[in-house]
Amino acid sequence: MTLVRILNRFRGNDSNVSFKKSLRNVLGFTPGKVALYKAALTHRSVRDTADENNERLEYLGDAILSGIVADFLFKKYPYKEEGFLTEMRSKMVNRNKLNEIAIKMGIKKVTFFNKFDNSLKMSQIFGNTLEALVGAVYLDKGFDKTKKWVLEVIIIPHLFMEDLENLEINNKNKLYGWANKNGKNLEFETLDEKIEGGRRLFTIGAMVDGVCLAEGKAYNKKDASQIASSIAITKLGLNKVMEEEP
């Protein structure tokens, strides 16, 4: 073995040790299959092939996280109807909330993405990365340990049930209420529709009197409309008005 190869090998080991240490700080445990976590933390902006970026793990993690949250809610609220449970799950695992949690956990600091693309810095990719990490933990540690980790690291520290119960999620209805009160014509239009990561991504515009007030992007039209409504409400200053109302 040449000196160069020996030095490169040691550098690789040092890099892996540093990565595992950073990952342990985020996860709260020492990862086993490091390659899984590297894939989970790699955005398609730096690795475009399916076996090297986190889109497949995100798909898996999304399903697992949704199932764990559904089980948690089913047991926590034994007398609540299906509609309440579904709405609570939406509040817990929507893209904005997961992105917020991911950043608080420090996931943004260990995610590999194109840092020269300013649009990514303000996007929801870190919530997607959190889902991919759930998928990686599942493949590395199994379901029972993943469930325990999700409860102890994601749900209990970051999701406060009483606050979520009182959170009004239907921003679209709020915006319609404002439009009716002020004699405005509000419509939601599909501005763009494309395939991203194997899924259909919709861009919905909240149109007030024919002018686009805000846009929302999501993998279904309902969520995209809610995101557009939330942004529009913020632009109009309606959140502040609602907080001041008795």
C-alpha cells in the first residue's frame, strides 16, 4: 500500500469519526450503519441518483413517522373521533412543523445540500431530511427502537399536545372569512404542476381579485392551498388581528 493510499485511508477514518460524532449529537445515540445516515442527510441537489440521495429514505420515513404518530394519538385520546385524530396528526407531521423541529434538532447543520442555492436555505428540505433520518433509524435499529426514539426525541420535546389542540389549522377558511368580510373575490389556482423526486408537486396561488397574493407548494393541492393561505394571512397582518380579538 502506497503512502498516499495510507494517508487517504486515515483521512477517511477521521472524516467518519467526525461525522459519527456530529450525528450522535443530533440523534442522541451512536449510529450503526453510517452509510444509511449519510444517504439520509444527502439532498438531491448534491447527489442526483436515487441510491445516493435521501428521497427513498424520506418515502420510508414518512410512512413510519405517520404510523408512530397515529399510534401515539390513538392511545393518548381513547375517546376522540377519527376526524380529531386525523387533524391532530396533520398538525404534528405537516411540512412546516417538521422543518421547524429538524432545525431545532440541528439537522440543518449536518445536511449535505447545495449551500449556493439560496432557495434551499429557506425551503422545507430539512423536514424532509428528518423523515429520511426516521427511515435510516428504522433500517439501522428496527421498529421498536425507532418508535422509542421518535417519542423521546421528536414528539415529547417538540410537540405540545395542548397547544396543538388549540391551534386552528384551517387557514383557508380564515382567508375566505376575510375575503367575504371585505368584499374580495378569493380563488385558489394551480400555478404549476411538476414531478419532483418521483412525486407530483403542486404550486397553488391564493388569488385575490385576480392578483396572486401568495403561493404554496406541496405534494397535494389541499396542503399547498393551506400553505398559500397561511402566507397570505401573514402578509395581510391577520394573525396579529386575530391575536388581539377577545
